[in-house]
Amino acid sequence: MASQDKRGYIRSDGIKRRSVVSSFIFKADLDSGRPRVALFKRSNKVSTYIYHHAPISGSIEKSDPSPLAAAWRELQEETTLTPENLGFLRHGKPYTFTDLSIGREWTIFPFMFRLRSASDEAKIKIDWEHESWAWFDPHTVEDTEAFGGVPRLAESLRRVWFEKDLGDEAGKVLADGLEKLAGDYVSGARQLAGDALQILRDVIAAFGSDHPDVLPASERWCKIMRLAAWHIWKNGRESMGAAIMNVLLSALSEIEHAMQSKQAATETTTWLSSVITKLDQRIASRQGSVEFLSQAFVTYLYNTFASKLTAGDPLSILTLSEPSTITHALRYLISKSNFTLDLRVLESRPLYEGVSLAASVAKDLSLLPPSETEPNNTITLYTDASAALASHNVDIVLLGADRIAASGAVSNKTGSLPAILSARYVTSSSPARIIVLGESEKVAPPGRPQDHVVEDINPHQVSQAWGADSNGSRVRDGASSLQSLILEKHSGSGKKKVEVTVRNVSFEWCPPDLIDVYIRESGEWTVDDIAGYSKRLAEEGERLFGGL
């Protein structure tokens, strides 16, 4: 049994275990535009790997909230750089190795950062742990004695700088794709999963052009594509990671099965064409899943609210945001059923997606044959703060799902939980049914919901509304004053008497005991069904990603 010391664990054979971060700082060469990576020569004051080239490294302490937090701490301690000077780009898959020469087992968490501007290079001030530093062409970094790096330096580097394995063209396709995913705060999980699948398809095509000598059936090709898929999952929009992981694992598994069913290939182009064709077919077929989901939703409504049709009473639905599943389901309901709708939509700050949803549904309703009497279908928009008013006597609270935990907890647009609680406790008649519409691909591997990444994004999305001309002068002046305090916080200058922060958390968890019905493509399913699916997903993830 392993024992514990101050900074880690000691194996039964006496080997000390350490978990460390390795942070690589990049810049673009001003003349060539080619990437350069900073490596730091360790001083004779450190305990291991004296005079070896290394990234900025350090142990993950118990007080660090996460490995990324530890990376930022070490960067500031050893270079004085902060988020003001550095932008975080991506992280690599952690790995473990043992260095018997010093009696250490290292678990490495690699990270990649980029200088925000050329002038930020002058702000690098090394501490006692290093005696010098320099820029290197990342292509030249090798795990050789001649290069003089710490153990597995090149291995750690290539885990974040995937251009080494993919090549320039495919590497650019992947990097651009990750940037697109990371910056898309409008699309829902389903749409982003489709984008992720398209990125994988384009990376495979570009890699085939760059490396015509590498057979898709080869071990090297399979490993590189699994690594590319891992990056799309982890370095795009990780808050949408469940759906992205699902579609990528399914695609990789299908490709693997297709390869195993064929004889050894004689032409790379034949293999590549077959792989691309299968991915194109999978991308094209994704529209079918949301169609089946919408059908299952309408079937549930007919089975549960048939009395509404008989009496001619409207079906009251409260929803928010604009997930593609909800939009499609409501439009399908309008075109395929005889229900009269009383639709209530929360505007969904800060990007007001609910406004767009309401407009889409209103357009569809306006195309229905004109009624001989007053229009029966109604759409009412509410502010997010008036969720209790909006939920009064509703029949259904209809939610999408960006992520479904193995426990049945659902991560959805912030504002979902107040809507549920309002409908539960404010409705004077029978409580509303809380319905979650989400394809199977929204289910995540097992894990605690609270350990999932919290996406606290650009606060300007919230604060920009404060300075609108329609606001009073006191609000506009207050917005300006608060903005000054926020900027002061990030400048790092001097001591402050007050710290002002604007939180813009995109998603929140809704516990399973508040949810009545889960509907997927094939109809209703239970929390036990979800848990079983989650377990199988984890097993497939370990099979395809575990050995990378």
C-alpha cells in the first residue's frame, strides 16, 4: 500500500509519486510567422534535472483547485507572467512515467499558452529555478541526450502541439476547428457535436493529403486520429463535451469496424476515401435523430394531454434559450399536431436566445391557415427574473440538455433551475411536468456533476446591456464606474479596497428528483437507463482514448 509524504505518495517499492504541470509558452516568429516555444534551462539550485531544458513546471499542490490553476500559479512564480500577458490555448492528455534514476514516478499535465503580444516577451522574468531561457523551433525538440531536455520533454510538447504529428495542413485544420468550437456561444450541444464531427472529418482528409504514405489501417494513423478526436473533445467546448465525446467515439468505432472488416489495403487513397465517405454519411444522418426526438415528444403529449385536445384547451409550455432540439420539437408540434399552444419563453440573458426561439415559433404559427375566430395560439416573452410569473399554471416546463449526468442530473442554460422550482412551488393547480428533451449523445461518462467544468465566460456579455442609451443616467454612470473597478482588478496594480467581479456562468445543474420525464430518440427512458448508457460510454472512452 502506498504511503503519503508532504507533496505526494510513495509507492511500495519506494518510488515517490509526483503530479506536475508542464506549461509551454509559444509565440509566432516575427519574420517567418512560424511557431516558437520557450524552454528554460534549470539552475543548479533545483533538486532534479540540473541544467536541462524544460517548460515551466511544478508540483500540483493540495491547495490548487485544478491542474490548470497550478499551471497559472507556477507561471506567475517562475516568469511573472499572468493572464494579462498569456492566453491559454489547450491542454494535453496527462500521462505517467517512472524515472528510476532519481526514484520518481511523474504524472505530467501538459498545457500550452501563447504570448498575447510581442511586447509581453519583455515581461518574462525568471526566478532562481532557471539560469536562462531561449526560443526554440518546436520541430527540433527531441527526447535525446544531445538535445539536453528533461525526460519526455518532446512527448509532453507533442501532447499540446499536435502539429508535430498531424503536419502543418491537418494541424491548422484542427487548431482552427478548436478555435471555432471554443468561441461558439450561440450553438447548442447538438449543433456543436455536429461541428466536432465535421472537424474530425476535415482533419482526416487533410492528414491524408499531408501523409499519403500513412495507411489509415496502420497503428500510427489510428493513434494520431484518436489523439485528434481527444483534442476536439477536450479543447473545443468542454462544457458541451458529453455530446462531442459521444459522436466522436461512435465515429471512431465505426471507422475501426470498417477497417477490421476489410482485407489489407493496397492503396492509401482507397482507405481514405472509404473513411471520408462513412463520416460524410454520418454527418448527413444527424438530422434524423432530432426528427425522431420530436416525434417521441409529440407522441408523449398525445398520450398525456389528450384531454386538452378534447376540450380545446391550450397546452401551456414554459421554456428558455434556443437549443436546436427544443426549436425543432416545437416546430414539429405545430406542423404535426392539433394542439393549441400557450407558449411562454424566458428571454435568456445575456444573449437573448429566447427571443430568437419565440420568433421562429411565431413565424411557423403565422403560416397556419387563418382561424375564423380570434387566434388561439399565444406566445409570451418574459424576463428571466419573472420565471415565477411565467410558470403560473403551466402544464409543462420544457428543457433541452447540454449534458446529462449518470445520476440523471441535467446541465442546461442558466435559468433552468429557477424555472423548474417556480413551476413546482408557484403553480396553484396540478404541478407542471418537467420534461427534458435530449438525444442519447447528451449523456456523459460517470462522474460527479459538480466536478464538471464551470464555464464562466466573457462578463461583457452581461455588462454591455447596462450602458444602453435606453437606461437612465444613474445606471449608465454606475456601469462605467463598475467597469473601471473591474479593469483595475485585472491590471494587477496596487492594493484595492474593493474587488468587483461579474459572473456569467452559462450552465447550471438541475437535480434528477426535480425532473419527471426524459425523452430521447426512441421515447422515454429512466435514470437507470441513463446510468447504464453512461457506463458503456465510459468503457468505450477508455478503450479508444485510455492508451494514448
